[in-house]
Amino acid sequence: MENHDKAILAASARHPIVPLPKGQFYNYGTAGFRMKADLLEGISFRVGLLASLRSRKLNGQAIGVMITASHNPAADNGVKIVDPMGDMLEQDWERYATALVNAPSDDELVAVYNKLAAELKIDLIVPAKVIYGRDTRPSGHTLVTALVAGLAATGAEHVDYKLLTTPQLHYLVRATNSEGTPLSYGKVSEVGYYEKLAEAFVRALRGRRIDGTLVVDCANGVGGPKLSELLKYIPKDKVNFDVKVVNDDVLRPEVLNLECGADFVKTKQRAPPSPKQQPGIRCCSLDGDADRLIYYWIDPESGFVMLDGDRISSLAASFIGDLVESAGLKNDLRIGVVQTAYANGASTTYITQHLRLPVICTPTGVKHLHHVAQGFDIGVYFEANGHGTVLFSPDALSAFRNAEPQSPAQKDALDTLAALGDLINQTVGDAISDMLLVEVILAHKNWTLRDWAMTYADLPNRLVRVEVGDKDRFRTTDAERRLLHPAGAQDEIDQAVKKYKDARAFARASGTENACRVYAEAATRSEANELAERVAHIIERYGAQ
């Protein structure tokens, strides 16, 4: 143990933490630690210490570390930990991460490290393994160097996968830990990821045609070169998949997520200005680390039309629900959809009333949706921002493979479901995998984006950011849909909502800034705007008190 102490002290001096003003702390959130890159070197070093502790606690299973700031500007970066099954870090460990990173001195850092090891009964002699990757941000080099110093100081084995999308790292963590078991997730390599997706894509299409060109905006992030690489593995003689990759400039860091990408399209509700898209062409956007996906097209008459995470969720739930019925498994498997309060009310109504599937609402943050989706045999979850996936339980995957088909139609449905089990990245939302899923569904249904958009009409909605004196005063309940505190605020919101048709509104504190986010929807655009402004004024007033 003493050897670790000396090594940690020496390495920590080379990668010091940047002290924050009194009363402020670094917090491990849904995205890990994410902020301006020049604050992160010491944090990345300390995450290395935590990752090696986590691996040892789990008897040497591989833990992942991803260095990315996703859809954030190029000057930001982030460090987050991936658990052995490729899912997010167990929630209890978020506070251990926060404790380790906020140790004010090198000596106190060593003390916190040893205290955690003792409290959690971690044997520091047990081998540890950590695998890591990064996106295209230039600051990634420095943060990887600091991370490796933390891993080396604690004697952890480590593997550098260099440039990856976030979902590729999640895939590699699960593949590493399941290698050689009956639940093997795929080959432990980046090539293994491409081979698995490409092969499953061909199987899921079952000979159907994909019509027209798909233009994919890659946010000038790591998804650009990785998508281009994947396309090489899709056999041209079996699938005519015409993809035009745009905004894939990874040589100029300053253009990352700049006026392009899934977050730009979702928040601005328009197509990226460059390259200018022709009306009628099918388009989609990934974000900077390729875990969010938004579809859209330019309608010659009505202009820009967006198909976001809610739309992808309802499309996937509808298609998979139909396949399960055709396969004769409707009574054996529970299908459910998980959303957040930001999901458009029309999508919730469509899923519950038209598809007749249960919907559960959770607080914002993929870790919450993922956890609830695991409670179903088939759990579909997407945030409106385009981040999501479909989870299949071991029972569901076994049923797809082992059920005895009673007809050719049943066999076709079972084979398609088995292929989807391989095509969909079940560790985390994966924009590239989700894009292939959407293309498979549209091909099976012989649908255009217009057909997809016509399944239901979105309720007009508006999102407003309100600066407040202290965001922590705003506490919520009911999956963040109602304010518990400040007292009286929710009553005023309820009164405002009553004045409008098909309306709802909620306010919740931002996870990262001293602000609240207000969401409102109503029957008409003007009513949604008006309601959002009214609720924003209520929050402003309570925020100033």
C-alpha cells in the first residue's frame, strides 16, 4: 500500500488539481466531470485512481474511461467512467469520485484513496484493468497522459484505444468483460464493433431496399471517420446504402459542434447552414462523440421538419412491438417505453393509446432511463435530444433464438428480432447504431421521412432558460415534473397551465448552471410561447427572493 502512496504523491505533484473558489466543488454528474479543458488535468489523474479502485472492487473486471465533452464546444472536455457491462458508473460511486477529486492537497488525496479502499474493503493487491479512449479534442492528449499517470501509480493494467466514439468505448468494455463467456458481446476490437453492426444490419434488412441518399452530419467530431470506416464493412453486393458523410472535418478542432450536429439541430430547430441541403433529401445529425441522433428533412412546402428522440422512440417501439406480435411472443415479453418530462405530450399519447404500450417517466439523465428500461423484457428509451437505445433482457434474446416458429412469417419476425438484438448497441445510446436501426425500420415499412412524421402531430412547445440566484432552492418531485420548493411556485404554475388547451409546463434546476429550465407545451405555437413566458416570470420572481 505504501508503494501506492509514494507513487500517487509523486504523480499528483505532476498533475495538480486546480483549486476552486471557497464553497465550490467539482461534481461527478451524468456526463462525469465536464468543464473547460484547462481545469481537467488533475481531475483526469484522480479519475485514474478511482477507476483502478473500481476495477479492484469488482475483482479485476475491466473498467472504461472516456475522455469527451460530447456536444459541448471545442474548448471543453470531460472524463467519465464506464462500468463492466458498458453502462454508466454505479450511482453510489459518483460520490466517491466527487470525494477523491475534491481532496485539497496531495497528502489528503492519498488519505481519501486509502480511506475509500478500507471502507469499501478493496484489496489493493488484486490486479486492476482499465481501458480508455478519447474524442478528437486536442486537450485529449494531456488528459490521457494524466489518466495514465493515475493508473500507473496504482499499478493498474491499462489499454489505450485512442480515438473512439463514446459508444465504441462502452462496447469495448462490455466485450472485454464478456469475452469467452456464453454472453459474449462481440470481438474485443474496434474492427469487431464494425463487423458486428455491419453483419447485423444486413441480416435485419432481410433483402429490403434502402431508397435514396442519406446525408449524415457528423458535427466535425469523431463520428465522421468512424462512420466512414463502418461503411467499408457493409457489403455493396448485398446492400445498396448510399450515405453522404458531411461535416467530418476533424483536423480543425475549432469547428467541432460549431453550427452543426445533433444538439444544434435540436435546439435551433433548423438544419446546419453548411452544406446547404436540398429539399426532400433524408438527413440526420450525430453529435461530437456520436451518441445522439436527430433525423430531419427540408420539405419543399413547409420547410424544416425534425424527427427527434421522441420520434425515434415511437418508431422503434411500434416496429419491435409489431415484430413481437408476429413472432407469437406478445404474451411472453413485456415491452415498455421510458421517457423524461421533456418528451412531447403527443408522443406519449401515441405510445400509450395507439401502440398500447406502457410509458414510464424518469428524471432527466440517461442513467435514470437506462435503469428503468432494464425492468422490461424490451425497454425502449430515448431522451428528446436523440440519446437512447433499446434494451433486450436475456430472456428476450433467448426467445428470439430458440422459439419454434409455426409459420414462415413467424420465422421472419424471429430472425429480424435476433438481428436487431445484435444491431442495437445495448450498452448506451449509439448514434451510428441507432441510425442503422432507423434505416432498417424505414426499409421494412417502405416509408419516407414524411410517412414517419405523419404518425402523430407534435404539440407546439417552448424551452426557456431563466437565471436564478440559487438553483438549489428549486427542488422537484414526480420525475422533475412538479416543484416541491420554493413553496407556492408550483401552485402558480398550475394556475397558468389551466388557462391553455392541451397544456402542461414544468420548471427544473439546471444540473450545471445557476439557472432553471422551463418547458411548456400547448395546442398552438402562440399559446405554448405565452405559457412558457408566464412560467418563466414565475420562476424569475421566486428565483430573486
